[in-house]
Amino acid sequence: MSISVIEQAKIQAQVLVPLVKALQAELGEARANTLVRKALGDLYRGFGEEFWKAKNESDLGRAVSSAFRTYARDDALAYDVIEQTHDAFAFDVTRCAYAEFYKALGEPELGFLLVCTADFATAEGFGPDIKLTRTQTIMQGAPHCDFRYKRDAGGSR
């Protein structure tokens, strides 16, 4: 059985948190965070591209719903679907074990950097006609995360 994404995140944090903190101390927080976002962004964009090709699905709602279930596995997330159509998938995360984990570490800012910013890079990997909007996260203290995936008008997937 494969390891869940939440467990992967916990394992990665054992290395990434001290590494990012050392980079921040050496380079300054802004420069270090930019480097981390760039490196992880490229990685997650590639994951998004691979997922989209493997899924071979024209229905955005079905494809993103499937991907999201992977991140929610092992009770990592509780969420409410707001809209699921061929060209949209909107949902609110109401409980997030990723945020709980990073808050318990006392590092919610690093949790946002290492976990939450990956969402946008992954969405970019889905293609130029797919857009993600999110205005708040539990990791940053909001009561829920508001994910809104939409296909641009004229998108042809």
C-alpha cells in the first residue's frame, strides 16, 4: 500500500523545516522563501502535468475531485463540495491535518510555504486554461480554505 500524502508531508517536514530555517537564517526570509517556492513550484507543476496526462479526462470537476481525494486520504482533510461541473470544481476545506501538523510544530508559516503554495503550481500543471483561485487558508488562520478551480472560457479540454 502506498503512503498517503499527509504521511509524506510529515516525513518531508523532518528535512524541509530545518533546511528552510537554515536558508532563511543565511539568506533572509524573503530570498529563501522565493528559492523554496521556485524549486517546489517546478516540482509540483510537473506533478500536475503528469497527473493531467495520466488522467486523460476532459471533465475538470471529475479530474480535480479525483486528485483532491488523494490529498484527503487518511482523514487528512474534511471538505464540502460547492460546485462540480465539466468546467469547474469548487470546494471548501473545513478541517486540515496538514495545518494541524504544522501548527503543532509551531511552524504554520512554513506549512503554508511547503504545502499550501504547491496547490497553485500543481494547478498550473493542469494546463493554461485551468485556473485556481483561493483567498484564504486554514494554515493562515482562516476558518476554511476556499478552492475554486475553473476552466477559462474558450478552453478546449
